[in-house]
Amino acid sequence: MAVIVKYVVERNGVEKMTFTSKKEADTYDKMLDVADGLTDLISSSSLDMDDRLTEELSLYLAQNSASLQIILKGGKLKTPEVSKEKTPKSKKVSKSTVEKEAA
């Protein structure tokens, strides 16, 4: 019989997520704390949003807090490069190759 340790993140009596690492569970719990704070902030604003949208937006911002911090500090996010269709590079032709082809 194996013993497995699980860390459960619970909010208001509801199990949100289960982890095998305490560090991951703590990180997720902190993210939920940030989302709760953002929900309160957005709810207290003059924005006309329903509760579901407010919670979704708050959770999204909390999940992307690293990017949000960069933007709030006036930085810009690096945009992922769009993969361009690879075009074959032209080969460099040596002088001797040109002379051989001309002959």
C-alpha cells in the first residue's frame, strides 16, 4: 500500500484544486487571493460588469500577474514572433564555380 500526500486548496468550503507539492498549492492559493482582491477592486469601480465577468477577469489577471506587473510598470510585453514560412536562402557562389559554369 502506497501513501500519497495531497495538498488541497479549498475556498469557502469548496475544493478548488489538488496538488502533490506544497509549493504548487501555496502558489495557487496565493493566485486565488490576488483574484479575490482584484474582484473587490473591480466591483468597487464604476464599470458596469456582471459578477461572472468580474470574477473571470479577476482570475485571468491574477493568472497573468507577471505580465500585468510589467505593463503596470510601463513596460511592454514581448510579442511572440509569428512563424514565417521558411524560404530557402540563396547559396553563395564562389568565383571558381561561376568560371566553370561559363566555360
